[in-house]
Amino acid sequence: MTTAQTLLTIAVIAAGTMLTRFAPFLLLRGRELPGWAAYLAKTLPSAVMALLVVYCFKGVDFTSAPFGLCELTACAAVAGLYVWKRNTLVSIAGGTALYLVLIRLV
Amino acid sequence: MQAKAVRAAVRATLPVLAGYLFLGLAYGVLMSEAGFPFWYPLLISSVVYAGSMQYAAVSVLAAPFDPLGTFLLTVMINARHLFYGVSMLREYRGAGKIAPYLIFSLTDETFSVNVAADIPDGVEPRVFYFWTSLLDQFYWVAASAAGGLLGSVLTVDTTGIDFVMTALFVSIAAGQWLAGSEHRPALVGFTASAVCLALFGPDNFIIPAMIVIVLALLALRGPIEAKEVRGA
């Protein structure tokens, strides 16, 4: 690619990304949110957080050793620490530290 | 009041700082190894600001010029952002002049921080959202530029540090689970995503998962809203 083509490609990527971020706001510009949109706005946050967690597992191979056990164990540690301490930073730091140790041992 | 908002935003974005520092550095190094000077990652992190797409774009930029294909690929990889917009509709629509920046900078991580935010008393939500969004982007841009400058000088073994993002999402999901009694949306999200990942594979599962999630949530609207009215 020439420099101009490279810059144009970057502009296209920026435009595509912004389309996905601005679309809900542009499409639902009216004053009052329709009932289904208000309902989705309330229920989507926890559904999409589950989607994000699964998304993080997309590169993990569950069919051969160690069968994603490092990731699953560390995620269980994050959730467990959160339930115990109710502190996001503690659970992230603890789970990540455990993961770093696990992948170097297994 | 600004100082209080900034302090709260710094605390809320600490996990993102850790994650963006390593992922941003790694992105800059990758770009430098692909032959791009540091101002390319600096520019791209400033105007595109979408982690997974930027990683995919390293090979796009090395391939022949294909604007239409690039546009479609971008929309597919970033389609999940549609859900963040829908989730933040009320909060961001009321943010006035800064709303366009809040929407522009709505990454996976900024969304996670803002949707789960425990905003201190006396801090206006939109001011808090503004600082978390700006700080997150600052971490990302600074780290990618630094990675581009340092290039392959970096030889520290940071394998696995990106798990900090997974941990961020898991802890927020745990917090959401404990915060309410309605768990069906989370179960729908998890089941639909896991089944679609198994069926469609890692590169093609997001859009089918999004469609199934919306349809399943809409199908459950009656029971879920009835439960809410009962005050359960």
C-alpha cells in the first residue's frame, strides 16, 4: 500500500468502529426510549458481560492438555475472591497472579 | 468536585491501566515489527481506539488495499459495541456536550468500568464517565506509542498478563450477579455465547451470539418484567 492508501485504510477502520459505537444513539434519537429499548438497556449489561467473558476464552483449546484448566481455575479464583472481599482490584490482582504462576508451571 | 471525580476515576480504571499498558505496549511492538514507525500506532490508537480491531489491522495494513473488505471486517469485529451503546443509552444521552466523546471512547473496558461504576456521592455521573473514558484512552495511546518507540528492545516475558482483562470482566460479572436477583439475562448471555462459540468457532461466533441473545431476551421480556413489578 502507498502511504495515502494506508491512511485511507486507517480512516475506514475508524469509520467502521464509530458506526458500531454511535449507531444505537443515532437510531434511538427520539425523546422517549421505546419499551423494548428500555428493557434491553436494563437486561443487556449482564448478558454482554457474560459474552465478554466467553470472548476471552475464544483462543483457549479445551480439546488438548491442559484443557483450559489454567484459565478456568484463575477465573474461579477471581470470582471467589470477589464474592469474599467484594473488591474488584483484589480479585483481579489475585486471579491474574495465580494465572501467571499456573501457566508457567503447567 | 473535579478532584473527587478524578480520584474516583483513577481508582476505577486501575485494572484497565494494567491491562492497557501491556496490551498497548505489545500492540506498538507488533506494529514496529511490521515496519511502521511509532506515530502509526499513536495515530491509530487515537482515532480508531479499539483493541482487538487494531490487532487485526496489523495484517490488514500489510495486505493489499481493500477499503470495502476492511470496512466489513471492522463492523463485524466491533459489532459487540452496539450492545454497549444500548446499555448506556440513558446515561450517555443525558451527558450533553461531552456525549460524543463518551460514545467515541466506549471500548470493552471503558464500558465495563462505567456500567458497573460505584460513583461516589457528590460526583456527577457524566463527569465521572468523562474521566474514566479519557484516562483509559490516555493509557492506551501512551502504551501503544511507547511500544512503537521501544520496538523489539522489549524482551521481558509478559506472557499471560493480558489475563487481567478476562479478570476484569469476570469480577464485574460477579458483581452484577451479586447485585440483583434477576439472573436470567446473565445466563442467556453465557449460554448463547458458549454454544455459538462451540458451533461457529472463535472467528465467527460473536454476531450469531448477539442475535440469539437479543431474541432470547425479548422472548423473556414478559416474565422478567412481571418479576420486576412483583418487586422480586
